[in-house]
Amino acid sequence: MATKRGMGCVYKRGNIYWIKYSHRRKAHLESSHSDKEADAKRLLKKRLGEMEGGGFIGPSADKVTLRELLEGLVNDYQVNARRSTEKAKRSKRHLLGFFGEAKAMEIRTDHIKLYVAHRQAEDISNAEINRELAALKRAYNLGIEAENIVRKPHIPMLKENNIRRGFFEHGDFISVRKALPDYLKPVITFGFITGWRKSEILSLRWNQVDLQGQTIRIDPGITKGGEGRTIFLDGELRETIQIQAEARRLDCPYVFHRSGRPIKDFRGSWESALKATGLKGMLFHDLRRSAVRNMIRAGVPQSVAKRISGHKTDEVFHRYDIVSDEDLREASRKVEAHNRERTVTATVTVVPFKGKEAVASKS
């Protein structure tokens, strides 16, 4: 016997309750997978609500897996030639390693919090976890846009401190460069001098290099900020590019490469070099921060330094101009020297007072 409810009804088939409803003149039969009529009524209410709110997809949404959503995310990045495609692939790998073949609609906020705890237990930074959560959120949004699912769980982001204080002193840079494989040595040199992003360095092609004019350019629309820029080659930077030019391979368009192949992920070599030099925890991005500070120390105007490094806003630029412990020690030495000078040059003045002489020190 069927129980009617609005535009649909609940009925029993064997021991299981089913629901029947119509959407756009098409009849839908769907199992509640329960022997309780109340469960079937709730499912019917849910479907009717989806139709009323214009978000109806039907029972197929419950079958969509998280893997399918994440594959859609990676495909979207590849189709749109996003520079962060490799990061999306890594996020997909970590998320699937935890959630497996779970249905997308079964994942709730408490499950996501368990994922966060799992990644934190692996000593992963909040910033890195947030990148993975952002990929998860984007995957769900794409699924909703494609009308494969009807909703997404609340995905809370973690608090992170974006202002790092890591940077390379010149001696640190030299030590790490020596510990790196030969194919990465010119990469780190270029990064330390120019402050370019890793993706900009690794994607640099010979058609961007003018050896005769001693310049390198990035065309507008390619960089993160969207603006083009030109740098002039001089000193060690010119020598680095000249060495790369002498060893240039005609079958490879990239300035920096590994045996003719593009350089992609070199985290293993990077971590090994840091471990060997006692600088574990430093990031390649710290070279960018160091380059900016070195330019300012050398007296390069801020506007010029921004053009070289590719920083677009003063706010971000100032975050990189960070003082080091050596800067603070030098400041302390200058203050101490100044105070000693004041002490040595202090004069003694005799001031008459009630017929007696009082001695007052005046600097």
C-alpha cells in the first residue's frame, strides 16, 4: 500500500520501502535502502525539496565518488592550463589516500576534521593542509556546477601564518648550492639574485633570453601578477646564463633543464641539500625573500626591486624585507658605539651655586 506525499508517494516492495516521484514529466523510482517507512518519507521530502529549490539531480548524485570530483578538478586545471596543476594532483593523491572510494555525499565536516588531524599528525603545515582543503572545496564546487551533486560539506580552513621569517644569508646560499646536483645549481643562483618564483624560473625558455642585448623578459599574462617585466644580465647572473647557453640543447627549449627534460619536482634533492648543510626547513621560496632584502640593502629603490622580483603590491613586498639576527646585532653594535662616543665626548661644566661650585655633567 502506498502512502502519498505531495507529488510523490512511499510504497513497500518486499521488506524495503521505496519512493516514487515525478520530475519534468519523468517518473523516478528510488529505494530508501531501509525497512522503515520514516526513512523513505525523509528521502522523499529531500527529493521534493531539491525539486522545489531548483537543485534536483536525483539519485545519481548519491553515487558520485570523491575520486570522480577530484578527477574533474585535475581535468579543469589541465584544460585551463593552470600553473598549479601539479599541486592539484598532489592534493588529490593525499585526499584519496585518506578517503579512498567514499561517496562524495557521504563526506561530512567531521570527516574532514579527521583528515586535518591525520595530516597534522604527519607534521604537515597548516598552510599545506589549507591548499589541500581548497582543492577539495573547488572539486565540490565544480561538481555542483556540473550538476553531478547537489551540495557540499562545510570545509573549515585552518589559521596559518603566511609571514615566514626564513631567508638565506650569502654563506647559506653558497653551502646549499654546493650540495645540490649540478643541474639545480644555476636554478638556485638565478633565484637568489632575481627573486623570481620557482615556476617562473623553471619555465624560462630561450625565446625569452636576448644574449646580445643581455636581457631576459617575461611577457604579460604569463606571471602570477599578470604583468610582464624585463631584467638585465650582469655579473654572476650573466655568467650563469652564458654557461647555460654554451651547454644549450637544440632539442630542449628550456634554459634550465635536466638532461634535456623540464625540471619539475626536485623536493628530494632540495631536502637532501638542506640536511647536509644543517638548514632543514628552508624553502626555495626563501630565496625570493632573500633577493628582495639584498636589493634593499644594496640601495636598489623599492620600485625597481619590485619590477625585478615581480611583486605587485607594497604590502607583500614589505613582508619580504625582513631583518635578520645579524641585522639586529649590527643595530645593537651601532647603538653601543654611539653611546660610547657620547660618553667620551661629554664635557664637564662648572656651575656656581650659592657661592660654592657644583659640578654637572652635560653631554
